[in-house]
Amino acid sequence: MKTLLEKLNNAPIVLIMIVGLALSVFLFYSMMKAAENGNVLMVILLAIAISIVSILISKVIKTYYMKSLI
């Protein structure tokens, strides 16, 4: 069974970038709305979610370019 990174590595890189950008925009928007409401816990959780998404996208892009060099 393939892992999530192996499945993402087979997808086109432009599609991964668009999905990652859209997800990041939604998470940032949600974080700003939570900050306006004064919900500190949600702001922290959304910041962690944004960092997880960015780490995942950067790993996929790195693996894609390393695979293209071989």
C-alpha cells in the first residue's frame, strides 16, 4: 500500500501547488477569523495546521525535483 507522500509524488506538481496554496489561504483566513473572535486556542491550532501543510508540500516538491534529477 502506498503512503501519502508516494501518492502525492505521482501527481503533477502544478496541481499539488494549487491545492496547497488553496488550503493555506483557507487556513490563514480561518486563523484571522479566530483571532478576531479572540479564540487563542484555535489560532494556535490553525498555525500548527498551516505549518504541517507547508512541510508536506515542501517535502513533495523536494522529492519531485530529486526524482527528476535521477
